[in-house]
Amino acid sequence: MMGETLFTALIALFWVAEFAFAGVVVYWFVTQGFSDEEKGAASDVKPLESKEFTRNSLLMWGGFFLVIVLLIVVGA
């Protein structure tokens, strides 16, 4: 059985991993944009889509993540 300190440390590590993944997603959207899937990730850097389109997509990701966090907090 694990202690309370270890459990808290594991939860903190989980949240650090979540925020790191969110950072990777944001970085990808900003640098790669939203281009055709036919070209794939192996091709050269693609031009960015419009700033409004990128912003809306990131807001949707942020909203989704916020809903997950709120459900966890409310459920706790």
C-alpha cells in the first residue's frame, strides 16, 4: 500500500505530464498549422493557416482540457 505522499507525488507527476502534452500540441499547431494530411509529417514545414483558425482550434483544445479538469475537481 502506498502512502499519502507517494500518491500526491504521482498525481502531481500526472498533471505535469498533461501540461507537457498540451505544450506539445500547442507547439505543433503553431509550427505546423493545419494542412493536408496527404503530405504527412515527414514533409517540409508547411505554411500556417490563418491566425483565426489556429486560435479557434487552440481554444477548443483548451476548453476540452478545462472541462476534463473541472469534472475531476467536481468529482473529487
